[in-house]
Amino acid sequence: MPAIYWLIAAALLLLVEIITVDLTFAMLGVGALLASLTAWTLGLDWFYTQIAVFAVSSFLLLIFVRPWIKHHLARSTPDFSSNAQALLGRRVNVTQPVDSQSGLVLLNGQEWSARTEYPEQLPVGSWAEVVRIDGATAWVMPK
């Protein structure tokens, strides 16, 4: 019977892994599968052994296997910019004066709230460059 509990725990951990995609819960799920195998082969009297198998195997998988898999995945995945990173360096047109408190710019055909750390206000119609994205606010500097 304990083997089924370990299988249920493994299934739940693997479901959480599908949501998080960080490989942490996958390693714990494999540890639970190994504990289930231990429970199935050794029986009910070996509960502390099952716990030890789960803890040790999960620890070893997290320390040795997870970094190796993440490194392999990072090498095989091409570099790409996220949406916010892709906007850095873009040229924008000021549609409402931009200062350190408020302003609007036209970025990729959409109006964005904007701020600047530049000491002077950027006037309407001037051009600026996006240097940072902070939530839905584009931080710009004069171009």
C-alpha cells in the first residue's frame, strides 16, 4: 500500500513540474518513484528506508542531475529577447511631454507611459530611445 502513496506523490510532483518548468519538482518526483519502488520491493516494514531513499535520491538528483540537464537545455535553446528586452534601444516619438513624473510615447504603434531621468522635459514631437522597461512604463532618454 505505501507504494501507491509514493506513486501518487510522484504524480502530483510531476504535475507541479509541468506548471513550474524548473526541474526541481521533477527531481523530487523521480525520488518519490524510487521510494515507491523501494516500498514495492521491501514492503511495509521498511518505511524509514523509503523515506531515506526519497531524501537521498532527491538530494543527489537536485545536486548532480538537475544542473546537468539545465546546462544541456540552455545550450540547445537559442538566445532570444523577451518582449521587454526586445524594446530596449527602440526609437520612440514623444506624444505628451515626458519628465521624471509623467509622459507618453509612441512605441511600436502603441502609446506607453514614459519617464525620463534626463533633467529636462522632453517636448512633444521629439524623439527618444528606450533605455529601460519598468512594468508598463518605458524609461527613455533623448535621442
